[in-house]
Amino acid sequence: MRFIVSEGRLIPEVLAKANDPAAKPISHIDSMPSIPMHPEFPYSPELLSFLEGKQLLLEELPFPLDLIQAHYEHGYLSYEKGMMKTKHGWRCMRCGNEEHHFFASFPCARCQTVCTYCRKCIMMGRVSTCTPLVVSRFSFPQDRYLSPLSWNGTLSQGQQRAADAVEDAVVHNGELLVWAVCGAGKTEVLFPGIARALEMGKRVCIATPRTDVVRELFPRLQQAFPSVPLIALYGGSDDRGKFAPLVLSTTHQLLRFSRAFDVMVIDEVDAFPYSVEPMLEYAAAKARKEASSLIYLTATPHPAWQKEIKRGKRKAVTIPARYHGFPLPVPSFEWCSNWRRQLKHRRLPRNVLAWVQSRIKTAKQAFLFVPHIDVLEQVVCILKQLDQRIEGVHAEDPQRAEKVQAFRDGRIPLLVTTTILERGVTVPNIDVAVLGAEDDIFTESALVQIAGRVGRSAQYPSGDIRFFHYGKTRQMIAAKRQMERMNKEAAERGLLKTQ
Amino acid sequence: MNCLICHTPYNPMMSWRHLLTIEKVDCLCSKCRHAFMRMNGEICDICGRPFAGLEPSHRQGRLCADCVRWQEDDEWKDVLTKNRSVYMYNEWMKEVVALWKFRGDYAIVQAFQEEFCREFYRHFDHTFLIVPIPLSAERLYERGFNQAKALAELLALPIHDILTRHHLEKQSKKSRRERLRTENVFQFSGKTSLQGKRIVLIDDIYTTGTTLRHAAKVLRQAGATDISSFTLIRS
């Protein structure tokens, strides 16, 4: 659509009385007027509560345009540019995209010009140069909750220290990184901080790139905070468009928020899919209030962050030990010759085959990670001759959920997988091997996550982790060192069980 | 290069033909490209529907049962000379169309360029008038662009915007019966007579053929002698 700038305000062309040749797409308007709030304006509580904390397209607002315009003219909401010109091109103001190949242009029927639009967040409705983003400038008083936490577990010593730091960050609007090893119990670490925030009438959001994490956290948070309205936002969830004091959201759904939260928790910042990562950072920054706290949870911070932590430039707290107090099992490396060539001859390296055979003989379940789908298919084909029950699973496998369930139930002795299972799937008493650990896909963080599958339960706190490789990489060494460092720190801090 | 649809990086197949600019490099990765199903095999003489997979009872000689029905109706007989399409409507195509038309990712039209043009010239030529099926003003504003016109522009031939359309509820929510009964939503808005002209209507999809026949009828009343249609998809 096009706007006319008149008497210090924007007027949508369709609402203007006369045709104005100066009407322009919003991104082409140089100085955006700002309007002071008129306190005596009889605002619509329906409109303002729908829009509170959000940044929406006009078509996402089920209200007539003249009502929206009246709220704009009285300072209760503002129109923002959907796209902003940068030095080298455009930036999408909803998702932060600046990559050239994610923009395209088309002859736009709404503004009669050639309009550039963002292809990265198109699944949420098109943002183009003539698209205004509607943002509320009004906020309703927020409810306070008295002792909302009804969780009566106890935190380990390592967890407690992190929980205190989280609570401190919440109270003082600070920034904090919680670096917790796989299996440390990082969700519980948030509970006291979230409780404190809710007592203070703050709004809390836990954002993560993965829908699985949202679904998994939802019942746990519901149980911990039974009196607090909680919503889960992901593609296809029923809660979309709602707002609550406690929000669980995926990256994409977070993009619809603006200056909404007092506490922003980002879970698994380093997680797959990698391409979403800069978008998550942008979305989280936009969805936070100016004065708010920011808490990152991760098991494997990227190397740049690790460096910052070492130099004291980033505030961080580590939980180097698992909740059960046993040290992390550390991977061992084993050279397996040119395994790709052997695969061509429909063979697996002898030591890899021996490893698999010994798992099957001792009936110990295991994951075998491989770098790509094509490798996966070949390996499964070979291993099926060993044991028909062996299966493979990859990201686009339609039977993914069934196969993972069958593995949990013990019906599959060994599951060959690509990196999709590196997170989240927790099965007690398993071993893990990686075939081709030298592949680029196995980054330090991926390898730490893979190793993190082993020894999660207190009954079976150890297991075998084997990286079969055709040439050691820095990533492999860094992953192993990271785990050893964590074990050392845990021992020094007295967090490990002494037998 | 990144694939236009799935955005994953890929290495386009390069050969001497590409270097000599005889052929353009594909903007899709091979996985996305091969997921489209081109029309092939025997088809209905009128509507272009493939006979493969169709029940024998739905076929009478060289026509499908639907077209026989159209031909038996004096009001609709020969209104549309023939329809030809490029792709079948498989699950993948549904997804791509949803992204292109409903989410509004205009750029995807490029992916159809080569095959759309090649197929057009197999059945038609530049002597036909190209008429894209219009959208109503309301729908055009909502979408931001007309997908039929975007397709017509791929042909690089003059486009004749000589039809307008009333606003009605969405076609896809109605049954065939209801669609047939509905009044004609199109009007002729051209300035010159169509006497003796041959026309190709362009649209994204042929489903029951009602929309295209309604448009054809209006053009026939305006004097055109031969009206066919060419769509991206035959569902």
C-alpha cells in the first residue's frame, strides 16, 4: 500500500479523500513522523490487547483500517517500515535478513511500483517495501504471581550456582550464558529465576530454534507453574496470536513480537538448523524490551563465545557436571582407513564392523552416526546382513518418529543416523559411534552433542564413545578437550560423586 | 548457487552448451526440478487430461467423460477449443503453488520459464492473442500480483488485458455443480473487436475448466472465433 505524509502523520492512500500523486511505499518515506499519545482517546481494548507486544502485518489484524488509523493518529500504535534500505541492499525488518539471494522483486498491485520483498520469512506473509509493520505503543499493567513455582525437586550444587546467577540476571536485567554439559539438567536451573520474574510481574519468553524442544518443555513448565498462563508457539500450534506471561516459542513465531518481554531465555542457540541462527538472534533482540534480561542456555557455545568467556568478556556460569554426579564419558578416536572407498566395494572398515558386532553380541543398544544420507543408505544395507533389525533414520524420513520410538522400546538394536539425533533423544544405557568423524558436518558442537547421548541416566552413567575417522580434525580434538576440561572443572569444584 | 525453491546450495550442471549460452543454467537443484511431473502420454483431445491412471469408464474415445458432458451441453459446446498444460498436480506441485500463489513468493515463477515456453510453442504460436485470466480487484490487492499474468509474461509475447472479473467467494470452496451454476464473473473490456481472432487464455491451473470456459464465452461473444487455454497445471 502507499502512504501520504500530511500534517505530521501518515495516511493510507485508501483512506485519503483525494488522490495524491506524492503517495509512496512506506520504505521510501524519509522521515517517519512520531505522534505523542493522547491520554483521553477512547482506545479499543480489543485492538490494543491483540496487538500488545506484537509486530504484525495489516492483514494479520482482524480490525478495520480506519480504527487502526485512529489509534495511530492518537499515538497508540505506530507504523514501521517492513524493509529498510542499507548500504548494499535491503534489510527485512521482521526477520533481519540481509542476504541478497533472499530478496526478489515483483510488480506490486498494492503500490503500483516494483516492490522488493523478503523471501526468508515469506511463510509468515510477505513483507515488501510497501508493507507497514504495525506495532503497539501501549501496554497494559502486568499481573504478578505470588510464589508461582510448585516444583519440589532439589538442584544439584552445580545447578544451584547457575540458578542463583540466572535469578540475579533476571532481577538486574543482566545478560548471562549458562554453559551446561549435556545432561546437567538445565531446564530446572531456570525455575527459580522464572518464579522471581513472575513475582515481579515480568513477562518471560523461552525461545528455541526447534519445535521439538517447545513441545518437550511445555508440560514440564506447565507442571512447575500451574497457576500461570503458559502458551507454546510453533508452526501449527493453537496458541498462535496469543500472549501470556510465560511464552515458549520457536524462532519463526518469535518474529511476530516486538519489545514484548522482560526476560528472554534462548535455549540451544547453537542448535541445528544453522541457517536459522542469525534469525533467532535478531528475533530475540527485537522481542525483548529495552530494559530486560537475556539468558542463553547451551551445552556447546560456539568457539567465538568460548574465547569471550575465557577472556572475561562474556558473563557466563558453567555446570560442568551432570545432575547424577558422574563424569562425562570421553570419546576415543580410532583410525578406520579410507572408509568411503571401502563403502564403494560394499564393505565397512573392519574395526567399525567389529564394534557393531560386539554391541549386538552383548545386546547393548547403540547409535551409529554418519555424515550424509547417501552414506546412511549404504551402511544400513551392509549392516542389515548382520542383523535384520538394524535401521537407519534421517531428517526427512517419514517414519522418523516410529523408528525412534522402536529404538526406545528396544526393538531396534542399532540405529544408523545422520546428525538429526544429536540432540534431544535420550535413551538410557547406549553406546555411540561416529563413522567419518572427520567430515565437515561434525563440528565441535555436533560431536559434543553426539557424545552427550551416552551415560545420561544415573543407573548407567558410562558407555563407549568411538569416533572412527580417516584423519583427525581440529574439531574432534576440540570436542574431546572440551569434555575433559568440563570433567576437570567438575572435579575441582567438588561436583563429582566420590566412590 | 542456491536453489530458488529449497535455498540449499548446489552445483548446476555445466556443459559447453551453457558456456555457449545455448541453454540457461537451471535455477533449481536437481532434487526440486525432478519433483515436478511433466504431462506425458495420451491425453484428452479437449482438456488435456492424461488418460493414464484414469478409469476406463471416464473415457470415451479421444475424450474424457467431463469433456463429453461439456460437448453435449448446447450452451458450452466448443466454447473452449482445447486446453494444454505443462505439469500434473502432484503433492510437490501443491506445495510449490501454495508458496508461490498464496504466500506470494513471486520469484518462483522463474522456475517454470523454460518448460512453460517450450510447451507453449508445441501447441500454439505467436499469432494467437495472449489473454491472462484476471483476478478481481479485491483478490489482486490481497495477493499483490496476478499469477496468470506472471505466467503469461514468461512467453515474452504481447499481453492483452481484455477481461475483468467480479469479486466472488473463492472458487476452491465450491463443488463442480455449484461452479457450473454460477453466473459469469468475467466481462470483456477490450476496445477493438475480436472478429476472427484466435486466442490463448493463460491460467495457473485447469481443474474443472469452468473458469476458463466462462472467460472463453465472453471472448466468443466479443467475436473471437477460436479460443484455447494454456495452463501451468492440469489437476
